[in-house]
Amino acid sequence: MSTKRTRKGRPEGLAGLLPEAARALGFEEELRFARTMSAFGDLLREVAPHLAPVSHLVAIERSRLIVEARNPVAAQELHLRGAELARAFSERLGGERSIGVTVRIATPGSEQD
């Protein structure tokens, strides 16, 4: 005798369940920021692919993107292109309104793996 269960309603993908589960577990803000970090990484890969492997978004404070760079050369370019990056990020799906970029150089042990 088989014990098949009948499905009620349409199957839901995992991506559709994550926001609800994150909210229930109190991780909604972390999930939102992870998506924001991903959107920033995608933006860097499009507009400055050489900066994507050596920099990443670490926070957003008072509408400013806080970006950490692994070396001074990357930090300088991020600083010089800050207005362009902030504007593009504000217009990007998954991005947030931002007024500028603050760049800091990563200290040993603080880099994202």
C-alpha cells in the first residue's frame, strides 16, 4: 500500500519561502543586506570588473555606501568613481538610494572570504 500525500496548492520555490522564514526567525534585515551586497557586487562586475574581486560593500550608513578595498589603488579608484557608483546603485534593482561612497582600506583579518 502506498502512502503518497496529495499536494495542496502550487509548489513554492525556496526563494519564495526565504523572506517569510527570515522574518519569522528575526533575520529579515540580514537577508535584505545580503541581497544589497549582492546587488553592489553585480554593479561592480558590470562597471568596474577589476574592482569587484578586491572590494565589497560592508555597510550603508546615512545613505552612504561603506565600501572596503583590499589595497590603496582600488580604494583610490572607488573614491574617484564614488558619485558614479552611488548614482548607478540608486537606480539598480535591489539597490538602495545612496548619496555617496565612503571607502576604507581593509585591515588584515577584516577581508571578506
